[in-house]
Amino acid sequence: MTTNKVAVITGASQGIGAALVTAYRKLGYAVVANSRSITPADDPMILAVAGDIADPAVGPRVIEGALATFGRVDTLINNAGVFVAKPFTDYTDEDYGLVTGVNLRGFFEVTRRAVTAMLTQGGGHVVNISTSLVDHANSQVPSALASLTKGGLNAVTKSLAIEYATRGIRVNAVSPGTIRTPMHPAETHEFLAGLQPLGRLGDISDIVDAIIYLETATFVTGEILHVDGGQSAGH
């Protein structure tokens, strides 16, 4: 089956990822949705590919599924991510393996295969999900592994944007502040809202809207778009 446009979304079973699946279908895209716990959809234009993106075999399998089912890959959104907040010296080898596995190895495997497909078809778009803690560290939220890995995504966003600028592939990032998702228990919301200059948590729709903007902004590449209530500017 071939279709007009195809979006691949990792971490797609809940929160921002699930909302992105809905948003891209509304735009008329076929969607390939990946997460560890993803289940098949009733919509024939949504292909669910279950698997842990940290497993080096999963990223290639996701892209191969997209090509076999829909014939192309136009957009890849690297939404899957892991956040472990601990004092630096409390991190374990297991924590390091978990966070780098999802945030870096997962990105590397699926993006390498997606860009290969995009080069074959003459263009595409990659969006990485970062965090504003990279730009504005917070003494109340120890986050060295997030900064180590997501800071790497910010850097590679610019690197790949320039590497592929003349070949039709745009690469951007969205850098969220604290967003109201299942990652944050309800009892923490008031505290977290107080950390944001605007005094509230962001909503999932704020991130989705930013990604859809980047999707349609054909002159924007190498951009790290902060959607963080002013967090990266100061406090």
C-alpha cells in the first residue's frame, strides 16, 4: 500500500505520543506507532509496532514495517524518552543503561533507518523531543542523565539539519518544560507548576501544536523550539 504521507511516532501509546497519532491522522497521514505496550488499532491507516526502542533491533523493524505497509517515511518523531531524576552520585549503572538506551540508542537506530528511507524518496522531516532542563538546569530537579542525553539530541538536531539541508530533509527539536502527562503524578502538579515562569504546567496540546507547526514550516530546520512557559529564558 502506498499513501500520501507517513509519520512514524515512537512512545506512541500514551501522553504526547498518543496525541500525536491522532493529530497526524487528522492531517491525513498514515501513522506507524511504536511503544513497548502498543496494541493494534482499528484504523487500517495506523500500523502498531510493539517493542522497546532501546533494543537495537526495534528501530529498524519499525521503519521496515512502515516501508512494507505504506511504502515511505515522511516524518519521524522521536518522542520515546526516559527521565530519571536523582542526585548525580545516586545514579546506578542500570539507570545509565536505561536512559541512554532509550534516549540515545533508540534515537540512533530508528533515525538512521528513517533518514536512509527519506534520502531514497527525496526528503523528509525528523523531530526530536528534548527538555528545557538542558538549557536551564534547576537545583530542585536533579537531572544529569536527562541533560547528558537530551543535550546530545539538541546537538545532533543541528548537526543533521546541516548535513541534510541540501537533500530535502529537515531536522528540528521541541524542548518541553513540564507537561501534564502520565509521567507526573497529580499530587506533584502544584509543585511543578510553581517551577514554571508562567505558573502552570504545559498541556499535551501545547507540544502537539508545536510539532505540527514544525511539520508545516518548510523554511525551518535546525531549530530547537522551546515550549516551556519561559523556563529556558530564566526564572
